[in-house]
Amino acid sequence: MKTRVLILLLLPLLYLMQSCDDPKTAHKYDNETTVDVMGLNFIGSAAEAGHTEIRAAKIAVKVSTNPRVLSFAKMMIHDHTLAGEKLDNLKTRELISGPFASTEAHQEMVDTLGKLSGTDFDKAYINWMVWSHEKAVSLFREGAENRDNAVQNYALQTLPTIKMHLDSAKNILASLK
């Protein structure tokens, strides 16, 4: 008899615990995000890369005298700021918090760019933009395959702009050689 009562008392608790294994249901109980680990990694990488590219572009605006590099840098600031705002909205909707810190490699690149000038700066900056946008295209293609619709939509909507940035950077790089 005691065993039956104990089981009956524990059933609701077991049901609640089982429902919390499902991220969609768990969200209702403890406000956890429904985005999976791959989605969180995508969001973190996208946020960090976007912030770093804005920082590098701001250096370019101050240092470069090449009209094409200056125009590209201004486009980077504008487009990445808009993409960052959309990403911030996604993070808010999906209950994702916390800043995403710069990687050591990105910090080193920004520091290196800050020490260059003239054509050395232009070549280093645009080379890095080609490399960075090639990585971003791969990242956003993976994001477009995420199981979370919001992550998927953000990646799909942003990918054409990233491809356009890559093409622009490649064209500028060709003109600098």
C-alpha cells in the first residue's frame, strides 16, 4: 500500500522531469533557450566575427586612403551593424544571453592591423576580409541547416550579403596586387 501511494505521488514529478528533457517544453518551465548547441555555437561565432569585422573596418576608415578600401570598410560597418541588430533580436527571442568575446586570433589580427598603414594596411585588411568572409560563408551555410527555424532564417537571410562582401573583397584584393 505504501509503495502504491509513493508511486502515485512520484508520477507527477517524473512527468515534469521528463518534460524538461525536451527543450521546447523545458522552456515553459525554466526559461531555457530552445536553440541546440550547434545553433548556440553558430550564434556565438556569428556575433563574435561581426563585432571583430566592425572593429577592423573602423580602423580601415581611420587609416586607409584607398577609396575602394574606405568604401568597403564603411559597407562593413553598416551591413555588420544591421546584421548584429538582427542577431541581437534573435538572441532576445530565443532567450540567449551573454556577450561573445573575441577570439585570441581575431584580437591579434585587429592589433596587427592597428600597427599598419598605407598599402601594407590595405593589403592586410582586404586579405583578412577575404579569409574571414570565406569562413563566414561556411559558417552561415551550416547555420542555414540548423533545426531551429529562427537560426535557419537568420543564416539564410544574411548569407547573400556575406557572399557579396566576399566578392567585393576579392575584387579589391585583385586591384591591390
